[in-house]
Amino acid sequence: MFNLRGITMRSLLPILGALLLGAATALHAQAPSTDPAKPQPRKERRFDCSKAADPKACEKRRAKAKETVSKARAACEGKQGDERRDCMRQQGCAQSKDPAKCQANAKAHTERRQEAREACKDKTGAALKTCLREQRGRK
């Protein structure tokens, strides 16, 4: 062991403090976990209606959209995959001003989505995202 005779606790305090500060700094500077198995929570899309031309109409429109989505979710509960997607679109279009036009737009969107999936079916990860972005921009 070390011979600590003659060394007072007061002389060791600055050294001990410096060691603790260094350890705390190193521990605090750790990067956050980016484990792909543990997905990050989705950020909610938000639009600030106070910046809109007509804030009251914007709030009313947002409330109606939220209500429509919640009704569609309730109606399509228990369905998964393509069946759920189709159900959600049908429920959403049933509440729109022009259901026939909404259904036509939904069908066109589905076809574009299928074409993009076919074009990018062999890719994964970042290459897949890039490919899908390119397909989306092409329309």
C-alpha cells in the first residue's frame, strides 16, 4: 500500500475533485443509443394554426380531420396490412365532400405506391429509402 503519513485529506481533495469531474464529463458525453432493433418514437406532425391566414378555420379543419381519422381507426380496428390501408381510405373517402374523386385519387396513389415497391423490391436500408424517394419524385 501507499504510505499516506504526512498527507492530509485537504491536499487530496483537489485531486479527488478533478477525477470526479473528469469521470462525470466522460459519462455525460456518451452518445445516445441508435439500436435499430429499438425504433425511435415517431414525431407527431404539427402545423401551427396561429400562423395560418384564418386560424379559426384552420383549427376547425384540423379538428374535423382528427375526428375522421379516429372514426376510421375505430372502424378498421383488427385489420392489418393492405386490408387496413384500404379500409382507412374507404372510411376517409366516405366522409369527404366528393367521395368518388377521393376514391379515384386513392386508387391512383395505391398504383403509384405499388409501382415504386416493384421498382425498389431488391433494395434494403438506405438504398431502399433513396429508391423510394426517387420513385416518389418521378410520379
